[in-house]
Amino acid sequence: SAANKKSLLIPEGFAHGFQALAENCEMIYLHTAPFSDLSEGAMNISDPKIGIHWPLPITDISNRDRQHPFITEKFKGVEI
């Protein structure tokens, strides 16, 4: 927060997602390498197999994120 100035380190290759819990949020997102579509992988945040219990209802999500696949029996992990 602006008050505590804490940050969070997400290990390289670790699946992650974000939800803003207040209006007028800013997020600084740093990468270990230049972004490349070829190295991006994703899962659908609404997939019940993942079991994320978001604190607030999901009201604003990009079309790109909405179209990420659900996990199937063939799932072997997200490739990076």
C-alpha cells in the first residue's frame, strides 16, 4: 500500500493473478527479461479446478484473460 510500501516477489515461472481491492490502484510489474508472447502461459482464473476464492466478485477482466483455457486431464503445467 502507499502507507506500508511493501512489495511481493513472485518466483520466476510461478503462476499468479491479481485483484484490485480498492479504487485507483497502481501496480508496478517488473520482469526478469523482456516480455515475449512466446514465453507466456496462462490458466483461466474462473477454473473451479484451481479453486481461487477471490475476495471480491470479478467484474472487470480482459477479453484475453477471459479466454485462457481451463485445466483438462491432459494438463501437465503451464509451459514457459
